[in-house]
Amino acid sequence: MWQYLEETARRFPEKPALYYEDLLVTYGQLWRRVKTSAATLRSRGFARGKRGDRVMLALPNCPEFVVQYYAALRADMIPVAVSPKLLRDELSELIRIVEPRAAFIDSDLAGEFEAARIRAHIREPKVYYLRPGSEFAAERGDSELLPDVLGDPAPSQSRHDMDIAVLQMTSGTTGGLKLAMMSHRNLVANAEQNNTWFGWTPQDVILGALPLYHTWGMCCVMNASIAAGATMALVRDFNPSNALDTIERHGVTVAYGSGTMFLRLLDTAGGEAADRFASLRYVKAGAMLIDSSLNRRWGEACPDIPMINGYGLTEAGPEVTNNPPGKVKTGTVGVPLPGTDIRLCHAEEPEEALSEGEGEIQVRGPQVMLGYWGEPASTRAAILPGGWLRTGDIGRFDPEGYLKIVDRLKDLIKFRGYSVAPSEVERVLLTHPSVKEATVVGIPDASDGEVPVAYLVLKDGVPTEVSDMPDFVEPHLASFKRPRRYHIVHEIPKNHVGKPLKRVLREMPEPR
């Protein structure tokens, strides 16, 4: 994957690669910094004599993220990108699972990360704290290449395209924290699929508002931009005003984002939306389980800028389907990308394909992961004979071959494009001294897709309300995982084996 950056820097050394706040980073500057950082990692003993040392990245969207991601790949290390908003407990679990030898961390996260490392009882990783933007601050307005002070030891020439390139955080197709093993072939394939489908060129300016640690931002914004020789206009932390300013200031031509992101952009732009988004040639909204009201609203505000929906998941690179740019069908997620096969199967008999009707979506293609890190049983359950990946989503094809997502088998909540595993939230809630039972479900929401809502049964003798729950969960769960509402109930409906009937809770009116 890193060779795309090398080639683009060779062809266009003075071309802008990144815009970040008031910084402009050229491809020449970016590549030289990547080479220097890779040399630094090797000089300090990482990946010496063997490939596969992990390096953790907990950084916002900034030039330093791009540098350290590509430097790790070039140094034969495996980047593991995580949200810089994770808290001590979550970071500690990840450190234990990943066992990184090095970590590049936002300096604002220093206290939380040090506490997590101590809690994990692991001496490594060697931690480097960075202030986003500072690495290039001295070069502001300077297009000269950086001196390669540490030389440029050649990377391993024996790396195979099926080696692990990246470990990507995911809730898995069945819930629970997992790490998807993505190969260079996976990353290259999905970048090429995206660029071929949408015709990206060096003239494009791509909005970098999706988090780069998330599979969609990493692969379909960062990797695809660099593969195309396009320019990324980075937004450190999304808010609609900053994103709008970035779009107008840099003439952004393509914007990818969640449905929530586009709703907030429309709200902020108001009646000036068509003018403020005039530089865009299309936008792509993540396929949340919501109705088509967003597409209608976007079409009314910006009739000349198509909104395209697609479908994907971390385990598949992530992109699987897209609407053709010239033939968009609202309410669908389009057709399979080049080289990608999709079949619908019985949920109960996952190897039995259906000739018609609704079934579990299964995917096969060059973008499908190698498996789950350290979890061979989960890998076997997710990837069936023949290379078919079970997605846990239910879909159907229309007569023209367009796919529509209709339901979800897996117990996951899709909040603003993030996957939230209810079991993780429930484990935290059950540690509260007043809680006897806890169940978390995703309630449909017009703006956010779904929101996590908690149903609690309290222990005997406890008052009928627990007002401290938001404060109680805050130190243990990242903000996007926290329940938006809490309901105290006498009992949680269950089936005959005692499993909570979450569909019943989703369909019943919420208590007032």
C-alpha cells in the first residue's frame, strides 16, 4: 500500500497531498517524512529480523496520522489505529490484545494512555506523544524536501501481498471487540475499486472528515486519495461549521460521511446549501438503517450534486457495493463492486444460497479480510468454505440487481456510523451496585440511525430511579457507546431460554 505514496510523490512532488488547518503538505514533503519515520522505527529495533511488530496510533485526523500509518507499513510493522477518544479501560484491553511495541499518541491523551498501560501490566509499548500539526509546523509555506537524516534503509523485499498490513478494530459480525487482519491485497483492492468506480483523479480534493482510524476513513478516504494522487482536506474533529469552511476554502470535490454528518451540514448551510456545496461533484452517505428522507432532503437542497449510498463492513475492506454514479436508485445500496460476489443465504443454513427473497448477505472478493487476530474459531464462523464472508446483515435484490438492506442478524447498534456492541455496554452497566439486569438495544433515530438505549432492572430495595448512571458509565465507555436514555423496568422480556427479546423492546413504546 505504501508504494502508492512513493509513486505519487515521485510524479507530483510539489502537489498538495494534505490540507490541515493552515498547513499545506506536499506529496514530496509527506513521502520524505514517511521515509524518515520508517528509518527511525527500524533504527530503534522495531521489526528487525521479523515482520509484524504492532504500532498503535491514537491520533485525530492530522498529518501525523498519515505519516505514522505509512511509516509503519514501510517499516514492516502493523499499524493498529484506535479512537483518540477511548478511555482507560478500553485502551487497557486493546493494549493487552494488541501487545504493541510502539505507540504514537495524541499528547492530550497522555494521562489516559499511561494509566491504561499500567493497568494492562505490560512494559511496552515505547510511547511517542505527538501534538497534531506540530511535525510540519516548521515547514509552513516551504516546499523543499525534508533532509533524510537517518538514511533510507530499504524495506523488506520479501513482503507478500497476503501478509497482514493492518489490524482494524471491529465489533465483528457477531459483536464483541475483534481485530480484523487486513492484507496489503485487501487495502490495495478496495482503494482501486473505489477509484475505478468513481473516477478519482489527481484533480480531486477529498474531504477528510471521517475518522482516519475508522475503516471507512482509512481505506476509502486516505488510502484511496493517495492511490489516486488526490488531495485530502483534513478536518481534525468534525463539526459542521469547520467542515463547511474546509469544503469552501479548498474546493472539495468529494465528501464521504455518515447520514448524521450530512444532516448537520444541511442544517448549518440552510438556504445557502447549493452555493456552499457548489464545488462538490458527488457525496456518499453511509448506509444506516433509516428511511430515504436524507436523500430527499439533500436532493431538494443540492439538486445538481448526487448523494450516493453504498454498503460495506470492516471485514470487507470496507466497501462491498455502491450505486453507479450515473444511475442512482434511492433506498438501495447499489450493486457489487468490480471483482466482488454477493449471495443471499438462509440465516439458519448459512451455506445454502437463496435464488430469491431475503437472506443473509455474504461477500467474496479481494477485499475480504484474512480473519480475526488470535481468534481462529471466530474466523471459521465468519468465513465459510469458498471464501464467503458472513456479514450478519439481511438484504434482498431488486429486479435490476440493486441491493437493499432490510435488517440485521448481528447484535450491533449503528450509531452515527459507529458500531456499538450492546454486550460491552451491558457489562459496564452491570457493575453498578444498584443494577440487577441490563439490556441495551438500538432504537431507530431519524438523525443518528440508531441510538443506544438501556433497560435496567434494579436490585431489591433500590429506589425506582438511578440518576447517576450517565456519570457512572462516563469513565468506562467512549462517548459514542454510552446510552442516550435509561429506563427502569420491572422485568426484561425473555425467551424460553432466558435470552432478552431485544426486538420486543425495540418495537414497544419507550417508557416516559
